[in-house]
Amino acid sequence: MKSIVKEIAVYRTGCFISRNGTVNLHKGHNSIVLDALPQTLDQATLTLSLPEDLSGSNVQVQRPDQEWKEGVTEELEHRIKEISDRIDIKKAQIEMWKTNADFSARESLNVDEMSSYIEKLPERLETIYTQIGELEKEQKVLNRQLKEKKKDANVVLVKADIEAPEDGDYPFALRYLDHNAGWYPIYEIHTTEENDLSILLKGMITQNTSEDLSCVKVSLYTGNPMASGDIPVLYPNRIDFYQEPQFNGGRMMMKAAMSMNYAVNEEVAEETMMDEDAAMRDVAPVYGSSSEEDTMTEYELSGLWDIASGKEISINIEAKTVPCRYHVIAVPKLDSCGYLAAEVKTADIEELISTSAKVYHKGIYIGEVYVDPDLSKENYDISLGRDESIRLKRDQKKKYTSNVLLKGQKKTEYEYELKITSSKNRNCSVTLLDQIPVSMDKTIVIDEVTLSGAKKEEDSGELTWEFDLGPSETRTFSLAYNISWPKDRKLNI
């Protein structure tokens, strides 16, 4: 019996395959082979569905032995070998005809025989070459058949015992998980002439089941059945004071078993984003509709699809347009260039999957960014790439450490100058970001000296300036603060 794949449910890792077929049964007990399936199936997930008037039992998956596999391909391999031998003989004949055409080694020459041989040689060679060509065509066909036979032999057999009330043909269905398939999402984000963004969700589907899937219904799920479904357990988080190791008689005794260290980090590693390549905007129809399930999102694709084994296909799942505000984000502490960004309402993109996105600005490919909306915040900035027309500079004007004798403290004074310059020929909105350290201990005191009107985020110490920057305009901001701490303690800066 042979079943046909009708529907697949593709997860981020793994794919549930549903296939249907018809089996001819006689009245009473039947022990039959239902189908030969790819070896990549997960045997533990195989289920057999039968009509209500049938009863099935003893469903088994058996892998063919090597002797059976060799028997399937033996005849074809023998025929291919015969053709190969015939081709070798034909090639040897060509060499003999060519060798005999060399009359220089002969002591006596018969002019008539030589002329006749030379006249016949082209026709003889052409005939043999034609014969070789026909044999090679036949061999190529047989090699394709052998490849298919080997593919068919590399299967597992599904057997079952079925009780039938009457003779006849009965439908059956097989469902199983195959780990050698999956999909991953990727977004395309396009700016428009208006203040909005076009966001296209694409699904990249791959399958390596060794079976080409044709005309199948496809659903994509954001879940991953391979991931653990165990409920996480919270264990006690015990915190104690940290004490310096003590030495006694050459032996080091550790007085604390657990510790927690807090640090105030002044310098942060520089982050960069590279722009590469260019691409045309893909204007293609959308094939999906989404629905929220209890534990994941399902994207049901319209139409029927062909997915060849070992190949990857791209499907446009859904598209939406959301309003946005374009502005430049400047972080001079980390980069000397600004970044063009589209600020959107988080509520408008809350269903977005955390994944990469290819960004196109006015039809030009900008690069790839990672989209991961923070649902706890009202707005979210989608990067549109580096804006080289905005130049940034952050100069340290002062760093001075002194002792505060009466308080038994040390104090370091910091002062910075932030400069932003535009080479644009038009106004632009700018969000300038910097930071001051955040104390994690009451004995570490941060004094704000100059913030130049910045808004401060208390928990993170982030500073924000929002303003409009005119054509070819330069603006400067001052930032100064002091850090004080007990002089007998070391501060990790």
C-alpha cells in the first residue's frame, strides 16, 4: 500500500506529517504492510487512524535488512554493469581503428587497401560513437532508476493487524513527527513615503526527510516540540556577605560559601553595526493567516505547496503597516555616527517574533537588525541603519580623584563634553543618549553636577535629550558627576 502526504504542521524544529491512503482488506483478520516511510520518522510518535468499523492492533515499524535492500537493486546494478562493459568494448574498437589507420609502421603498402580503409574509417568511427552515445543514455536512465530504488529501499515498513467486517477498500491515515524539517521566521521592514512602516513576515521552510512533498497543505507553528516542556523550579537564592580569604599557617580558609559582587562600570565595549550588499524590494503576494492557540501561534498557509527534500523555500506569511516616527538616535559613548530609527507603538507590534529583520529604506537595502520588542515599554525603536550624516564626539574634560579627609572618603570628579553635528540639508529629530553610573551600595554616592537638562532614568542612570537639529548645525552638551566611596574600599570602575 502507498499513502500520500496531504498535510504538514511545521514547527521551528520538527514537522508533523499527515498522510492518507487506501488499503484492500478481506473479511476478518488481516496482517498487512500499510506503507514504506522515510527512515527519518520518529517511531515513538507514529499513530494509525482507521474508520470506526475497523479495529487495528500490533502496529509496528520494521527496518528492512541489508539482504532485502540488495535484492531490490541487484537487477539494475547488473544491467548497468553490462552496459559499462559494452561501452568499454566500443571504445577499444575505436582505438583499434585509429591504430590501424597508421600505415607508417608497415613494410609493404597496398594503395588500394589503404585508400579503402581511409574511406571507411570516418563512417566506422561515427557509427561506434553513435552506439556509445545510445548506451550512455540508457545507462543514465538506469542510474536514475537505481537512485530511486536505493531511496525506496532506505525506508521503514509500517505493519499492522486489522479486523475488517467485510471485503473492500478502506481509508487509513498515518501521522508522525520527523525531526529533519523545520522553519524559521525573518522579517522585511520597508519605509514608505508616509510616516509608517511596512512589515512583512516571511517563513523559510526546510526539509531533509529524503521524500519530496508535493501539493501539501502547510501550517507553521511558532512552538518547538523539541524544547523541554518541564515547568521550571525556583530554588532558594541565598546571599551572604563576602569576606576576604584569611591565611592561617599557610592554609587558606574560605569564610564565605556564596557571594554577590556589585560593580560600577564606566566604560562599555563599543558596539557597531555593519551594512552590506544591496537588494531589490520583493513585492509578492501574502499566503498566510494567523491564529492564537493556547501555547503558540499558528500560521495557516493558503493553497498547496511543493517542498523538495534538501531544499529551502521562502513564503510570505503576512504583512501589516504600522505608523511610526522617524528620528535619529545618537549614542556618542558607543559610536561616532547616529542611527536612523523608526519609533513605533509597542502595542502595534506586540505579536512580532523575536528574530532578525532585513531593512529597506526608500527601496535601498540598509542591512539586518534584530527585532525584539520590550512589551513593558510604550514605544520601540526599529533601527534603519547608521546615519553617517550625523557625527558624534564625546570628550572627557576632567577626571580627578581626591581624598575627603573629614569623611574618610575618596572622590572622583568626571566631566564630559558631548558634541553632535549634522551635515543634512534639512531639520531632523534627535534622541541623544548617555548615562551616569548607578550605585548599588549606600556607601557609594553619585552626585549629579551637570546634566544639561537631560531626563534621567533612575533605575538605569540613562540620560535622554530630545531636540531638533537644523541643517549643518552643531550642538554641545555638558555632563558632569562625582563618585564618592569609603577610602578603605576598592571601587571597580
